[in-house]
Amino acid sequence: MLKQMWEKLDAYTVSAADGSERNINVRNEWGGFSRRLKMPVFTGWQDHVRMVGGQMRVLVSDRNWNNTAGVNNQEHWVAHALENDCEAAFFVIKAVDPSKSPRSVEWLDDTRVLCGKVTREGSQAFVTATRQVPL
């Protein structure tokens, strides 16, 4: 499911070793850059979504998460969005059991992505959706 979604978004990430483009490792990376949308895209785990002021807000990165590869990947794309003052997107995904690591996907919404600004609060980064794009 995740592999197909990243393919649908025509997404990639970059190698930490040399900065070259490579496929997203769906096992432990949860973000990348969509050529199709021309912006960073993140997984928006359902248990990390909250409604704030009538808008969907999702936690996309926390420097305190234990998955180093995943956090480094997320932080790269968070920094990209913040440095370029650009929107980012996320798609909603539900874990079979959110307390297990690594997570397994129960379902994901492959019909749309939600887009908005990235904000940072301490160790955490969020995307607050202001619009959606059908896929």
C-alpha cells in the first residue's frame, strides 16, 4: 500500500551519504518529495491527527522519536519546507496497532492529500491542512 502511494505521488527522498535521489524506504521512512505535487509529503498517521480550530493538524516529526532513520528523513523534509517557506502535504494512514514498532498499515487514504504550512513547536513539527488535492 505505501509503496503504491509513494509511486502515485511520484515521490523520492535523498541519500544521507551523497544527497542523490533514491526511493523512499517504506519500512522506516515516512516522508519525501513529490514531483507530482512539487512539495514535501508526509504520512499523517491517524493517531497523530488532531482537529485544531476546525482544521486537521498532524504531527509529522518529533526529534524524540526512536527511529533514527525515519526521524532524519522527516527532519530533512521539514527543514526543506521551513527554509523554502513552502507548503507540505500529508496523506492519512491508519496503523494496525499504533503502539507497535515498526507500524503496520491497516489502511490509507489514497484518494487525496491534505496541504498546508509546516510549523515547529520544540522538538515536534506539524502540518495544518488548509486545502486538499484529489489524487
